[in-house]
Amino acid sequence: MIESYSQIFQNLKKDIYSKIYLLMGEETFFIDKISDFIENTYIDKNHRSFNQEIHYGKDSGIESIIGSCNSFPMMSDKKLVIVKEAQEMDFFKRPNEKGILLLKNYLDKPNHSTLLVICHKNKSIDKRGKLYKSFTDNTIILDSTSKENKVYDNQLPNWINNEVSQKGYKIDDESVFLIIENVGNNLERINNSLNKITSNKVDNTIKKEDVLNFVGISREYNFFEFQDSLIDKDSIKFSKITNYFTSNENKYPFQQLLVYMFSFYSKMLIIKKNNLNNPQTIASSLRIHPFVAKSFSRAINRYSVKSLKKNLAYLSELDLISKGIKPISFDYKSIVREMSFKLFINK
């Protein structure tokens, strides 16, 4: 049975467990969250040394795992078997008929005292194959990359606020925005960043300074500040950031800068064409953070539709050059300086 992350987690918190879980997919955060919760709560601490087994895919075979599942608990009525990094098992890489039959026989009649959790990260098992079909009847399956589990970009602020709240903290809007803009939309990376911050906090409110200090974001030299310098035509700030970017190629890859600027001008074009003229309307129409919408609102009267189209065409050309599609030599420092200057003077 396929269930969403929220369905599974709500049941676990109510102490409702299945006998078999298959947790798979690219969004590893959900897999770890469910697996860790079961690992830390299902077996009483006093009984874990005898009745809780952790297997790692690279060092495990399907025979040994089924053997563990079939053995009975000691001085307890339940046992937990977790298979981590199952995607590294030879069996999951190259399923064979004998192994599939062995697994299916267990899945059809699982040991009533054993809870089995299989964590198959970074990709899903092929749903067309015999291996996957052997799971479907009596297994709770999480496909972490399926639509019902997807956290879209416009949902990230609420997701971060909820995670922060669960950790017992509060966070302001600017800090949420900084995390999203600099860490990206990978939930595991965002959660790791939040853990870094909270482990260093004395009070319970996460502020901009905490994000800058503990996530490794430059206070002055980041993509958002670069965008602001273009909007405000702040030549001094603009020059400083451009020089910093050109000296730190590894930290500010060209494609990342290109995507950021393309996104900015694309959104500005939508704003201009649809006459969105205040931060609230911009935020709701583009599904962006209200903090970001304020910057877009400031830029409304500083760009024409013609100049925005010109900038987008120029960025598209740079994309082709950087990928080697256009036969022009690519030099990071020269291209970043030229791009920055052209975007700065065009309005």
C-alpha cells in the first residue's frame, strides 16, 4: 500500500505500525525522518541490544536479512530490523529470481513479532519489475519523490517554519528567505542547516545573523545582495560584489548565478506585463516569499519590458556560451564582469 510521508508519520506518532516499510526515492529527508523515528521509539531502550538490528546494504545479503526477520525477539514481544542504504545491496541492484522468491515468501507471511524497514535512497525501485510487485500487497510504501510528498518552492517557507517550530524555535521571514536562496530546495540540506543553527543557539529565535554565521553565507556577498545592487543601481556595492564573485568561482558557480538572474528578470517580466504593483499582489501571484516580493516591488519602475527582454536574451546567449554550444571561449572572470556590467547599465 502506497502512503504519503504525512500519513505514515501521523500513524507512527499514534503508535500505529505496519510490519513492513519500503522507504524509497530521491528525497532522503523523508526516508531518514521515518526511519529515525522508528529506530528511536519502537523498541524500548532496555531491549534494543538484543532486539534491534541495523543492516547496511553494502555489507548485507537478502538471505541474512530474511534470516534476521525470521528470528524471534529475546525477553520482548517485538523486534526491529532496519536495512539502511538498501540501494547498495547486490540484490537490489541486480534482483534475481531466487532472491525475489525468498523475499516474497517472507512478505506474504511475515514474522508477527518483527518490524522490517527497508531504506532505498536516491532512486525508486522500478515499479514495473517483479521485485517491486512483491512488495505492494502488504507493505507500506513511501515513494519520497511522488507528487503527494513534493514540497514545492512556494511551500518551502511554511515547511521551514513548521520544522523550526517542531525543534522548539521561531524564525523570522528574512532568515527563512536567506536559507532558501542560499541552501536551495533540498530538504535534507535545509534540515542540516537548521540543525547547525539550533545547536549553536542560546535563545529560541533564529535571526538573520544566525543564518549568516552558522550556514556559511557571506553577509555582504551573496546573490540576493547582488540583485539588490542592480535594482538600486548602487555602483559601489555592485563593484564589491562583482569583484568578490570573480575571485570565488567555486563558491559562486556561473550556472548558479545565471539561473538566479534569469529567474529574477523572468519574474520581473511577468510583473510588468500583468501590472502587479504591490508586494502582496506580487507575492501571491508569483508564489514567492513576501520578503522577496518587496525587492521586486522596488524594481517595477526601474525596468521596461523591452530592457527585461533584452536581459533575458543576453542571459540565454551566455548560457549557450558557458555550455560550449556557441563556439566562443569561456573565461569565468571575464564573462562574470561583462555580464554584471551589461545588466547594471541596462534599464
